[in-house]
Amino acid sequence: MALKVIQVGMGGWGRNWAKNVVPNVKAVDLVGFVDLEAANLKLTQKEIGVPAEKTFLTVEDAIAGTDADAVLITTFLEGHIPVTLAALEAGKHVLVEKPFAPTLEDATKAIETARRKKRVLMVSQNYRFNPAPIAVRKLIEKGTLGKVGSVYVDFRRYANTAPVAGHKHYAIWHPLLVDMSIHHFDLMRMVLGQEPTRIECRTWNPSWSRFKTAPSGAATIDFDKGAVVSYRGSWVSTDTQTNWSGDWRIECEKGVIEWTSRGETPDSVTVRLIGKQPKAVALPRVARLDREGCLDAFAKAVARGEQPDTSGRDNIKTLALMFAAVSAADAGAAIVLGKKKK
């Protein structure tokens, strides 16, 4: 039986979920659509063919008017926690877009509520659900190349052509670190199997940028088992663009792993042992990719009564790294993660 889901947040990105992602995951059935803006609900009815009786202005009305098991949250960040808490308190499972909370305190409250209500709280870190990072994680877990030393990650895009007026992406808070780097931070934790302990970060806004705040940045991140990551990213790079997951080079004791994922060029992983020629690594078959994979994993976690890999309780570590990057950039000083306040 399909998991009955209410979707909250029917702006452009939300309608993309409803039109291009959810219908491909047969384990899920959308039974309600919620948005505070009536105009977005009208567009949902028109573009996706949703009957008016399935649309609601509040999540409370949708919960009362449907027999949903879960809630998918695709609102702006400001709506994540209010909707998450309302859904959990009503006994519904929750899948929420990243970053899943505007503060670590809010994230902790949501995690505790999910624990108390015995419900699944999962964060949509969809970049994990692609062949290359899955293959790299397995390579590092096996230890064939020995321990990881240095990691280099580059992300480049030129999202700088739209008119400034009315373009919300130009005005969001820390557009690189919060909107994009959080994906890369999560992939670091996934593929390395390590947790961050310290970060230095600097951001800047090139003269040709249309962004209000810095769309470019660089960071050095220490991890608890010895890996050190050098990270660079930009929304306004005029260099050759990378895939969305970026270009990765992982230097290990016995050689190098190079990989990329999710973009215009296919996923690929290459291993080059010291003194040897590079060899392509066979990629695993992934039944459902990206957001579809994430949504399918959510449905399976609910059905099995299990915690998914990107549960709220795990993803708060990715969230903490994102906030540490923001704090380091704002303060111009290194931030130590996991340090308890006196």
C-alpha cells in the first residue's frame, strides 16, 4: 500500500517535486497540497491537474481533510520547522528539504519531537542517491587505498544571468554555504565516513556578481580521522562549470580517487594507484536516483519502522557544519565543532 503524503509548499520548486519526482515513486501517493498563497494552489491545480478539493491553505486543514500518513515539506526555510512540528505532533512522518532548520536549537526540537512521537524525520539530502558517491564510500570503507589524507572539492556554476528584480536567489542568506555547500558538506560526511572537527571559511562577492551577499567562498575543514578537505565554490564562476556535486580528488595513502556526480556529464569514479595508470571504477546500479531515491528511501523507512541514513538525528551534523561555515566566514576566525559551551 502506498504511503499517503501531504505536500506543503507549492511554489516553483514544490510543483517541480509534485510534477517530476513524486509520480515516479509508486510507493508514495500525494493526497493533499498545501500553500499559504492561493495563487500557488491555483497553479498547482492548472499545471499538475490537482482537483481543488485536494488543496489547502494550512497543513492543519490538510491533515484534518485527508487520511495522510506523512508530510513532504518543500517550503522556504522559514516554514520548515513550523510545518515539521505541526506534522509530527499530529502523528505524521516527515520528509523535509535541506537545510531542515534555521537554527540548531530548532533542529534539536524537531528531532526530540520525532523521537517522542515515534515518527520518521528525514532530510532530503538527495545528492547521496547517485552512483558515484555510493561507489566512493564503499572504496574508502574497504580501505583498498589506505587512509585518506587530503581532499579537494571544487564547485563552479554561473547563475548570474537573470534580471535582479524579482529574482529571489540573489537575495537569499549565504547563497553558497546555505543553499549549495550544504550538499557538499553532507557528501563529505557520507563518502569519508568521518565527522568534521574544525573549519576555516572565507566568502566574497565578485564585482560582476548580481547577488546581494557572497556567492563565492573557500574553506578548509578538518575531520576526526585525519582527512583535511580544501573546498572552493562559486555561483558566479566564469571558469568551466562542474557537475552539481562538484569535482572531487581524494588523496589516499596508496593513490588517488577522482569522482564527479549529478550533472551534465555522467557520474564517474577513477582510481589511480601510485605509479599506475588510472582505472575507471564500475558504478553500482541505483534503482532510483536523486530526489526519487530520497523519497523512495523515506517510504521504505516508514514501512520498515527504521531510521534512514539522512534522519534528522544524523543530518544535524551536516547542519552544524553548515552553520559553522557561516560563523567562520562572518567572524573571520576558525570554528571548532562539537565544543561544549561552559
